[in-house]
Amino acid sequence: MPERETPWVGDQVRDRDAGQEGIVNDVRPDGTYVLRPVHNRFHHWTAPNADALEVTVSREERLRLRGTEP
């Protein structure tokens, strides 16, 4: 079984609890994840931890798809 990828800033994730996809904007010192919708930079929501988050597109892959290498 592959090891689960821990989400980090810039990763696109599926939040199972919120029922939507988003981009990780920040990870607070207490472990809370701040997420925003994929196509909206102004709305945001939080996830108390990474338990319900699944990386769907890593930051590196998102940059490659945009044509911008890290």
C-alpha cells in the first residue's frame, strides 16, 4: 500500500468533510489547514488537520501544468 502524501502549501486537495476541492493556502502552527477553492482566491475555509484531505494534484505538478517549473 503506498504511503499517503501529506498535503502542503500549494497542493490541490480533496476535502472529504467539506465535499470540495481546494488549494492549501497555509498550515497554521496548530496544524489547521487553510484552503481556498481552486478558482476563487477570496473565499477560504479551514480543516482542523490533514485527516480528511487527499492530495489530488501536487504543487509541483500544478506548476508543470501551468508551464512554470519550481
